[in-house]
Amino acid sequence: MSDMIKCPSCAENNLPDQEFCQYCQTRLQPLTDPLDGADAPIKPGQAPTKINTAELEPILPQWLRDARDSARKDDQQAAQQNLQQPSQPKPASSAKDPLAGLQSQAGDEEDMPDRLASITGVTSKPIKSRTESFAVRWVELGGKDDFAKDESDGSSSDLAGLKSSEPQPDENNEVRDWFRNLGNPEQAQQPEQSDSTDSDLPDWLTQMATKENLQPEGTPPDDSADVLDNSPVPSSDVPDWLRVLGSQNEKSKSADSADHSESSVGEPPAGIMSEEAESPSDSPKPDQDKSFEWLKSTVPATSGEEIPDWLSNDAAVPPTFTAAEDESAELKDAQSNGISDRSETVALQSPIHTESEEKSIEPAQDADTLGWLNTFQAVSAYQPENSLAQADFTPLDFAEDFQASDNMDGLFTDIPDELMSALEAPPSSLPTADAYSETIAPDDQTSWVEAMRSVDSGISKLSSNFPADQTVESSGVLAGLSGVLPSGPGFAQMSRPKAYSTKLQVSDEQQAQAALLEQILAAETAPVPIASFSVLRTSHSLRWFLAFIVFVMITIPLFMRTQMFSLPVGVPMDVNGALQVAQTIPESAPVLVAFDYEPARVGEMEAAAAPMFDQMILLRHPHLTFISTNETGAILVERFISGPLAVHNYQSGIQYLNLGYLPGGQMGIRAFAQNPRVTAPFDMSFSSAWDSIPLAGISSLSQFAALIVITDDAEAARTWIEQTESARGAVPFVVISSAQSAPMIQPYYESQQISGLVPGLYGGALFEQYNAGRPGSARSYWDAYSLGMLLAMALVLGGGLWNLALGLRERVAAWETQ
Amino acid sequence: MVFSSDLVTGLLSFLFTILIFSYLIGDNPLFRIAVYIFVGVSSGYLAALAWWQVIVPRLIYPLVYGSVLEKAFTAIPLLGAVLILMKISPRLAGLARIAMAFLVGAGAAVIIAGALSGTLLPQIAATINAFDLSAASARNISVVEVVFNGAFILAGTVFTLIYFHFGASTKADGSIRRLKLIEINALVGRIFIGITLGTIFAGVYAAALTALIERISSLINFIGNY
């Protein structure tokens, strides 16, 4: 029988290997695979999660506190009215106030356990008797000032607060009636109890009551434990998983001490337990009687037609008690630390969203009507004498009150989707308890439940070491809540940060190492001296000495106007070519002269060019046209005409014409070679150049009789040679260059691109020999020049020999040492 | 006392020559004064030269007094000048690229064409024709001299080019060296290069010596005249 699976739709039994109901084709086996790994359900013997309900008070929102305050006031007024009219109980709850039924009871303080006493701030009183009648009572969360007291009492105190208070015999009687009604449908149909609740109860509860009337009698009327033990429900109707749980619970009871077993068995679900434990109520609450009244009518109504989810959850609560039994010790520890617990927070926000209830969700989904009834009766049967905690089987009351509230949806906002889906699932889709007897073991929890357990345990460990954080959240979904986020390392700064000195604290060894590092870095960045040559150490004085020698050797011949050295003999071919040009140009022929040298070279260039121009003027009286690509060339032309050639009295515009500066560099020369009239239309006096006498009839470069370039730069000579090569034709081309650029221009003569070359003072001296010694500047410089050149040769030779001697001496010394 | 222009120019020349010669004792304020004066005078002279030698005769005058064709041709460089002036504004500096591109392109074309036609090809031809006896006879050069000059020029050219050949291979010991034949020829090339550099140095020394002689001679002449 136990292997049969009861269809959740038609309640017919099916074979366990069938996937679908053979009567209504409803799926019997779940589609999901068994959970394993991280999502595996919690197994028996696994460490339970610490549940701390003591610090829920600080996290309550202000509106809840206000509601509670107002409810407390109403309770006080109602208590006074009850004292005056004890026979007229008030409704258990108000539909407007969802927590109205959570009124505290003044009498609870007498039985308040230490951990709850620490919450309320009232010293707990010793538990009078375990056998006292108990009753399910609503406990309201106390005020903030009522918390945070010592909860160092033993586990026995956990359930002390759950006991019914003695000053409320009526209430206890009501509780007993509640259980009494489990087996006594007649009392459940008492008009005075049902009248007040029928109007508030939904239809399904009414139907449940009707079903309950059909249950056999035999439930002990006075004690819930007896009710459970003596439940007349046949064991065959009890689901297997409940039967197993009952047997386990009995085993645990026999093994544990009396207090422990009492607390473990009777410990309610976390959420509800938390609310009860945090109740700082001062006065009894007669309104709760109403909640039991409807429960009286609810419990017998165990028809299998429609079972609400919350009621199904209640059917699975006993297993959670078993699970919570193992957690009682840790729970007390956590509560004694006075630190808020996340599980409690969750439980407070949503009473169903507790660990214990989460365990019971799946069974509730599987339970049908009959199964639920059997379950409930089975629970009553396996609850022994310590039915005090079982009397706190308040989820029914709470759920009723909860559903009666207008803000029910808002309280479910934090329920996980799985739980929400379970709650919202239609009863017809719920499998039977038998079908889930194996998969919904008491410790079988889903992954998110397990995750919550782990988080809670971690947080409770953290919170056990740090005081509670009463910080009120200012924004977000937790706005208005205080102490929601637990304090701990990494979560918040618990104390004033330690002041550290800004001074570097180093030891002597570290300082020594730092100094060593600095030395290494300094050595790396220090320049490495390059080995210098010892022979150059006296260069400064040697330089002064050489300068003095050269200066004296030059000044003396110039000052004395000596002619010790004869002019060079023989005419090189390049100079000879220039000489031929100077002597062969036509009479009064136009000659184009390019002045492209720097003023610093005036002495050399004039000495080199003056003999040729003197001879050429003397012999051919050419018309000279000067142009310069150098900015200072124009004034150097004037200096040249008025200096070395002053004796010829050449007049500008008549015998010579200065075209001035030719801009554009190589492009300017190229343009001038192609079209000189357009490129240089004016002379220095800003008059038309090409209409003057020197340029009369000249329109192109090839019409000049000769082209002479006076330059100290080989590049200038090369430019003139390159850019005028195609334009000048067969016009003789002579370059008068400086001595420093002559070697570079010599190849152009060898390649016959130029007709002659006059290299510096040497070339001028040659020309003077063929010009009767005129103008004589080369001759005046020649002795000094010759001495200077001899001195240079002597110094170079002497220096070389000196270095050779030094080198030989070093080598000999090195050879002798070897 | 009347100061002639020759006396003034002679005094200035003597003074600035002494100031420049003071550099022999190192950098000093007198030398700096002379240099700054030269720089300032040169700048002023260049500005005047640019105005009177370039802008007025080659830009303004054609635009004012030139024909239509001259004005049209002058407008092109004027536009180029305006575009180059756009470099003053960073926002319009890109416009100057047009004129600069024209200048760079035209300049490169002129230089390359001139170098090819005026230097490279003629120099190669001259090296090849070093042994041209007919050309040598035309210049009244003996055959021996032609052969010797041609061989010397050819050897100098070849060995110098070999010296600048830096291709090498890895030896067995791991060292990287050129071939032995190339090494020997490169050594000869180094001799030719040394001779060339010595010649250039001699020319530089001769030019500087001539300039020094001229300056000292001018000082002596100035002192002797006055």
C-alpha cells in the first residue's frame, strides 16, 4: 500500500512505476531529476542552519512598528473589555491589520524563555511546569527597547516562551478546544465559536470543516499531545513519509533529554517561531481566540476537494520541526548574541519564507485533501506529551490571519519563485503525500533553501562575533529597515579605524638595505669615464702655441712685404683653360658673372678672381653682367668693382650691370637659364636691365661670350653647372672657386663640363704671372700664404712624427716589460 | 678733421676684426657684440633686399604696370604666397599645402633632372672616357699620362666604392667579416679616401689661411695708411 502512488487529481492509487495516472492520466512522477551536487537536498544528519530570531525587531519597518503599537493599544483596550466581558470574545483578527492577530500576551512574559526575554528585555521567569496547558498564541514583535538581553539560559527556555501563559486559562482552553476539535467534530460545530469566524473564513475552510465532521472521534479533548497520540486516524491512511517522520521523531524524543525533546519537537517554523519569540506583549490577547475558532472548524474539514497551499504547508510542518530540533542549540547561541539573522529577516517579511516551512512546501504541494487530513492527524498522533510546542502550530492561525490581510501580496514579494509557484499551484496538481514520501524527506531541501542555510549559518557566525548593526537603510528596497544587513568583517566598519602613523616605520636592517639599493642605483646612473688619450692633455697650450706661430709667421711677411717665395711655376690645365677663356673672348663681349660666395671669403675670392678679371678687362674690355644667388652677392659685386678692379673705372649700366639677387635657388637658376629676361628684368637701380648696354641684344644665356662663376661653395658651382648645361650651349664656363671647394669642382673640369678652373689664391697667383703681376694682391699674400702652408705641413709632419715616436716608445716599453 | 669714408670703413673693419679675433681667448662679450651686430645688420639688409630685389620688381611692379598677361602670370605666385601665409592660422594652415606641394614638387623635379643630366651621367661618362686617347690627344695629353690618369681615376673610383661595400658573412668562429679580397681592396679605397680628405683639409686650411692673411693685411694696411 505504501508503494502505491495516489493520484493528486483523482486520488486513486497507482503503481509506483507508473508515470501517469491510469484513471485520469495525470502525471505522477515529477519531470525534474533528483537534485545532486550543490542543489542536492539536505540529508539527515547534516548540520542545521542557525536560526536567530532575536534581532528581528530592529529591522522591522516603521509602519509595522506603528501598526503594532496601535494594535497593542487596541489589545489593551480589548483586554480591558474582556475583563469586563469575558464571555464575549472578539474577532481574532481584523482584515485591515494583517498583524493584528500577532498581539502579544502579557501572560507570556511569565513563560518567556531567556532568549525571548532578552528580546523583550524582561527577565524570564522559571518555567513552572511542562504539563501546563498550552495554546497557540499570537506573539507580537516587541519594541526595540524590549530586546537585547541575556539569553544564556538553556535550551529549555526556548520553548518556555511558547508555552501558554497561565493567566489566560480561557485561551488555553481555547487551544485545547482546537485540538479537541480534531477528534470532536461536534465541538467544532459549536455555534459560538464558528459564528464569529465563518464570516471571515473562505469557502474552502468551510468545506474543510465539513470534512472534519466526518472524521472519527477519539481525539483527546484536553491535551494536544494526547490528541496526536490518540488520533483515531488509521495508520493506513497516514502517508508513509509522515509515518516515517513520526517514528523518527519518537526516536529522537527517546534519545534526547526531556527539555531538548520538548524544544525540538515543539519548535515551530522559523518564521512563526521568530514572531512568537519576539513578542514583547504585555497583556493577553483575547482576539486570538477567534483564530483558533476557525482552526477548530478548519482541522476537521479535511476533505480532499480543495486544500489551500498554506494549509498544505502546515501539513508538512512536523518534518520541519524535526529539522529544527537539531538546530535548537545553535539557534540559542545565535539568539544569545543578539545579532540579527537573515533567516529571521526573511521569515519576518514572509512568514512562509522560512526554512522550516520551505521544507514543508513540497509535501504540501503533494498533499491532497485526504492526505492532508491524514497528515495532520498523523502529526497529532506522533506528537507525544510535549505538545506544548505543537500547540504552537501557528501557521494555520497565522496563515489565516495572513490571508485575511489586505497586504498579503506585499508580504509575499520576497518569496522565492519556487515557493511562490508552489503556493499558487492548483490543488489538483499537487501530488499525494505518498507519492512524495521519498522525495520530500524532512531534510530534502531545494538548492535555494540550502543556499539560505549556508548563508544564514555564515552570517550567524559573523554576527556572533560582532554587535548588532542598527543602521537604518535609507534607500533601496530595504529602506526604513534597520539592521537588515548584518555586520561583520567586510560588510561594514564596526569600529573606529585604527590610526596609523604617517611616518615610515623601518628597521635598521631595512634602512641598510635601502641605502644599499640607493648605492646600486647611483652606480647604475653614474657616467662611466671614457679613457682619454694622454697626448691630448696639452692641447690647450699647444693650441695657443700653434696660433701664435701661425700669427707670427703670417704677420711678419705681410708687415715686411717680403717676396721670399716665388710665384708658382707652370700652369695647370684647369687654370690654363680659364686663361684661355679670358684671352679668347671677343672684344666687349657680354660676360655673365655669378657672384656666389660669402663675405667671409672675400679675401681669397677677390685674390683669386681679380687677376683673371684684370687680364680680361685689359685685353677684351668685356661687358660684365653680375648676378648672385646669394643675398650678399650684390654688394660684394660692388665691392669687387670698386676694390680690385677700381683701376679700370667700370661704370654700372655701361661696362657692367648688377642684376642683383636671383631668388629661388636652383629653380631660380633654372628659370634664369631658360628665360633670363623674365627672371631678372631689373638691375640693382630698379631699371630695365635688358635694355642696358651690357645686355644689349641678349635674350638668352647662350648669347653670352662666357659664363664665370665665382663661388666658395662646391654646391653652388654644381648647381650652376647642372642647371645651365642645357641652356648655355657651347658658351665657355669658368669656375673661380675657393681652395676648399676646388677639389670638388675638379671632376667637372675633367669631364669637360667646365672650361677652366681657378682654385683660390693659387690660381690667382698663376693668373698674375700671365698678367704682369697685376693687380698684385696674390703676390702680396703669397709669402705669408707659403709660410703658412709650410708651417702647416711642418706642424702636421712634426706632430705625426711625434706621435709615431710616442707610439714606438710605448711599444718598446711594452715589449721590454714582456 | 675730416673723416673720409675709407677711414670710417677702415676703423670699423679694424674694430670688428679685433673683436672677432678675441674669440681666440674664448667666448667673450666682445665677440658676442660683434656677432650680434653682424646678425642685426644682415637681417636688416636681407629685409631690404627682399623688398627691393624680390617683392617690388617681381610682384608689385608687374601687377601695377605689367600687361594683362604679366598680371595673370604674377597672380599665380601671388596666390601661392597668400596660401603660404595661411600657415599663420592653424585652422587654415592646410591651404598652404597646395603651394608647398607645388614648390616641393617643382624643386624636386628640377634638382633630380639637373643632377642626372649635369652630374651623374657626365661623371660616369668621364670615368669611362678616362682612357680615351683621342680626347687626350685633343687636349695635348700624352698616352702615358692618359693611361696613368685613367688608371688612377679608375682605381680610386673602384677601390673607394669597394670600401663602401659592407656585405659580410659569418665565419666559422662566429665573427662577421667581409671577404679577404674585399678587405684588401677596401684598404686601398681607404687610402684614396684619405687622400681626398687630406686634399679637402688642405683646401680648407688654404682658404682659411688666405682669409686670415687678407684680414691681417688689411689691418697692416690700415695702420700703415693712417
